[in-house]
Amino acid sequence: MNKNWCKILLFVVLSFKMSSAFADVKTEKAILLVTFGTSYPEARLAFTHIEDMVRAEFPDTEVRWAYTSKIIRKILKKRGEHVHSPAEALAILGEDGYTQVAVQSLHIIPGEEYENLKATVNAFNKMPKGIQRAKLGAPLLYDHEDHMKLARVIDDEFKEKIGEKKALLLMGHGTSHSANVYYPGFQYYLNQISHKYFVGTVEGFPTLEEAIPQLKKSGIKTVMLTPFMSVAGDHARNDMASDEEDSWKSLLEKEGFKVEVVLKGLAEYSSVVNIWMEHLKAVYSE
């Protein structure tokens, strides 16, 4: 056998071995939905709504969940329910043979929870015998387009419910993180549509104390309260809508406002979930 034939045979053998090796590597895709979490069964219906929409869009893809809140996970564990942290969920996906994972943040803003999630997802890229590629989808509000879309969604939902003396006040969580600027920033976008929309936060800026003078200055008599959070959980049910003395509802009533409560999280609106879905589609396609 001459040298040329030896080279050809060697090339064929090596090519066969390489193709066999690559055939053993699966490129199974999965989706991991990550939220802060909630311990309220009623509020978790919003997560069911998200999952239904995701499964309808990706019918042949594995879909799993993770909660970033350790406190919520502990509460649920005491009830006999086990929800994984993002790191646990990603590790299990890798063990189960999924090599490509699209992780979708269901947070509202890119604050501390989102940044921690991003670090976790990045750590799972190119894991030995595990996940080869993990990509994180942006939270609800990330760029200019997100703000524009969400402002239009809010207006479409509430424009027929507000009026000359009736306004909508959105209760956000708020944070000490620099991303808190997204809350007053979003109010600016809303105010390009109508000055009957207001945003306040529980733990950031602006607070209810900043919102009340603005409501009075605008001649508002009736305030419609609704959560600016993915679910109507603890903050919405207690800090916002309860009859406790320090709830937003009670404080507004003490200031002379008539208060109407819409106990519905953002994730219960399909048009809001569609914004998260666009972020998910972008990373899934990668």
C-alpha cells in the first residue's frame, strides 16, 4: 500500500472516530424560569399562567422552575414543597443530560436578584459533562423598548378605568440597588401617555409619601391601587391592600382618597408575559 492510500485510510478512520464522539454529545435544550418566588398559593397562579404560555410556545422543550428567595424556599419546604434554587436547578438539568439551557429571569428590574442570577448562570457555562451553554434572558424592564412596551400595556389595561379625578398607583418593591432608578424612570414613560399614572415603592424611591402630594396636586380623588410586581403576594396583600393601619390602602384613605384595589400581579396579564417571552425567545434562539 503506497503512502497516499495510507494517508486516506488514516483520514477516514479519524473522521469516523470524531463523528462517533460528537454523536455521543447530546444538544438537548431546556428552559429554566426563575422568579423571586411567593408562598401564597393564590399568587402562584400567575406562575401557572407564565408556564402555560411558555409551554405553548416551546411544546417540545423541558420547562422547569427555580426561586431566588431562600426565605420563600424555606417556607415552602416546611409545607412539604421543594423548589430549587437557580444553582440547584441548573446542576440537576446538567445531570439530566441537558446541554443547552435558556434561563429566563422573571424579575421586574435588573437589580440585585438579577445580578446574582446572572453570575450563577455564567458559572454553569461549559461545565464538564454538564451544561455546555446557558444564556440568561433579560428581566421585564431592561432597555428603552421594554419601557415603551410595558407603558403601552399598562395604558391599554387601565385607560378606560381612570379619569379626570381618578388615577392609577402602581406599587413596586423598590431596592437599595442602583437599579431602583427604573421605577421613577418607568413613571416618566407612563407620563408620556397620561399624567394619571403614578409609581411608588415599598423599599425604594419614590415612596408613598412622595406619591401622595403629587396625587393631591393633580386633583385626584380616587386612587386605584395595583401591584407593580410579578405576583400579588405578601407585599400586595398586606402592605398594599390590607386594612392594617400602615397599609397603602389605609394611609391613602386617611389622606381623604377613595381607594380601589386591583389585586392582580403583572404575570397575570398575557400582554406583560409577552415581553418576558420576547427575551426568552432571543436567548433560546442562541
